[in-house]
Amino acid sequence: MKNGIKIVTIGGGSSYTPELIEGFIKRYDELPVRELWLVDIEKGKEKLNIVGNLAKRMVEKAGLPIDIHLTLDRREALKDADFVTTQFRVGLLEARAKDERIPLKYDVIGQETNGPGGLFKGLRTIPVVLDICRDMEELCPDAWLVNFTNPAGMVTEAVLRYSNIKRVVGLCNVPIGMRMGIAKALGVEPERVQVDFAGLNHMVFGLDVYVDGKSVLDEVIAALGNPENEMTMKNIAGFAWDADFIKGMGVIPCGYHRYYYKTDEMLQEEKEASIEKGTRAEVVQKLEAELFELYKNPDLAIKPPQLEKRGGAYYSDAACSLINSIYNDKRDIQPVNTRNNGAIASIPDDSAIEINCVITKEGPKPIGIGDLPVPVRGLVQQIKSFERVAAEAAVTGNYHTALVAMTINPLVPSDTIAKKILDEMLEAHKEDLPQFFSEIKS
């Protein structure tokens, strides 16, 4: 990493990229980024140019010597990279809309990373990520892969199992959002709050909460039972938790747990919302169109505040803090997706988990918790089984494996319904799933 750092962002035309640029600008004194390569595909070329030009204006306004390169040539970009970040969506928002709409026809939750939608996002995404890994092995074998592409836990699982890349970290903004929500509910500054996170991506629990080092778990559990404290993401309906249920659980759930513990309410809300204002993907398409209109303004040289309406607030803080801590061997604590290595007793050692880690120049070192509390352990194990079988289906293109993955997901009520949804979604996403269609394969 002589003369500064080379970072490559795949999916560089994403509306989130200005967050990332802001994060690198803020940390430049500690994290001297020399080159930032924003990579996209032909379909994303227009967005890449719009976002890329905004990124150049932001760097110029900050007066920093960061060279920003825009390219559709991934291999050119990857050569000698130090860090590679991934933030792309195979099939774009149109694919997400299908993931959300098709399951609703069968009275099953349609969601980007949970249930049938999460399965199909994984089936489309994992082969592309593994392709990137093969390029990295050849062109930048010592680089760190920082994956923000959803479903981040399943993608991390696949990289650990099916590639030779060892330097991989999966990243999500949910834990930061939870910490911010807790700080707000308690009326304290976020820096004073520490949460013991453990579980899986979008299935992570806060096992304890501290303010200035003192446990305040009971206060947070009480606050969660108050309808005013939503503590959820922008993309998830904020139904209040039942106070007695949360007290019985004794841990802090994340926003995504509503899909599992409030399935009926979430399904009804989704069905109504899809009629009244469209699926979340369709809402995001409108938001994105507005953001890109803003980004085009040649006088704009900062990240616009409207970006926080997207579900990915705090993304840059998560990504840039992680890269900063690896580069500078900070040994601070951050929740990331990494290999379990015995940190959670009831999850296989070689599986990906989301847990607090000490971040070192050698990567994340998970902080062992022994085991998850009994009330949540079974659900986490079930989702881990789902992720593993889904990753296998993504790699092999095996229909039967995909059907098993769909059926064992807790949000799918039976094998009969699983098969109907699987068949319809395979057809709908045929173009992005060549591994399942032999005529495309050949």
C-alpha cells in the first residue's frame, strides 16, 4: 500500500456511492486513498457517469489528491487493488420488484433479503461475486473484499465455502442503525452506547447494551415496548413490539425480525402497500430517480441529505470505519460478517456469522459469546441452514437444492407453495440465472 491506497468499488453507479466518498473524505488523514475506481456494467453506465462526476466534485471541493476513475472494465480496475468493495444489484431494481411482488400472490412475504426474495437475490448474486473473487485471486490476491451486496450473510457464506479468497468481510448497516435507534430512545449520544451483537446478517440480536460501560438492557427492552421507539430501517414497517414478548425474550431484535415474529401483520402491510404505493422496489425507483436528478446538478459537491431516505443510512460509516481499522490495525470493536471460528457454539465453525469483532490488520477476530440464548437459537440455526443450502443451489444451479432452500425458509408455509413460487420466480428471473437453464448454459 505504498503511496496511499487503491480502492475499487464494484457497483460504483449506485446511489449510495456519495456516502462512501464522504466517508473517505472524512477519514483522509488516517486513510490516504490515492485511487478510487468506480466500476459498473453497460446498463449502469449513465448512472456511473452521473455519480462519478459528483464524486469528483466532492473530492475537488475537499481539496484532496484522490484520483477517481470510472470504468466498465472490472479487470482493469482490480489490478493491484488494496480493497475491493461490492455494492451491486444483479437484475437492477426491476429484479427486486419481482422478488417482492411474486411471493405476495401466494400469501407469502415478498422481501429483498428474507424469504423467497432473499433466496432469489442470493441465487442471482453469488455466481457474480464468485466471478469477482476469481478475478481478485489473479489480479489482487492480497486485497480485502468488503461485501455490502445483499444478502450479505449468504454472500459471505458462499465466498468462504466456494472461493479461495480468505480476506473477506461482509458488512451491513443494521447494527449501526440499531445502536443509533437505542441511543435516540435513551436520549444519549451514540458514542456512549455499546451493544453486544451476535447472530446472522438481518438476523442479528443485541444480547446486552451498555451506556458508559454500564448495562442498560432492561431499560432498552422497556423502551422497545413503547410504540414511539420504532428502531427500524427505512425499508421495514415499524410495528411496535409487544412489551411482554420482548421482556420474555430478554434480547434486542433487529428490524428484520418483524418478518418472523409478526409475519401476519407484515404480510398484510406489504399487500396493502403494494396496491397503494407499489412494492418497496417501486418506491425506491422513484427515490433513485429524484436522487440522480440531484446528482446531475453541476453545483452539487456534497452528499445530499435526501440520500438518507434510502434504507442504507450509515453505510459509509460502516464501510469506511472497517477499511480504516484494517489499514491502521485499530483493534476497535465492530459488528461484521465473518467466519465463526467457534465464537457462537451452535453454529458450524466454518460458517459466516454476524458478530462483534476486534478489527485488526489481519482482519476481524470474532469475540466469542459461548452460545445464543435458547429462545433465539433455533431460528438462527434454521436461517443458517437456509443460507447454506441456498448458497449451494446458487453455485450448482440444482433445482432440487433450490426447492429445499425455499421450503426450509421459515417464511414459506409448505413444499407445495414453495414449488409454485420457485417455478414462477425461476421463469421471471431466467435471464439472470443461467446456471439453472441448460439451454442458456450450453
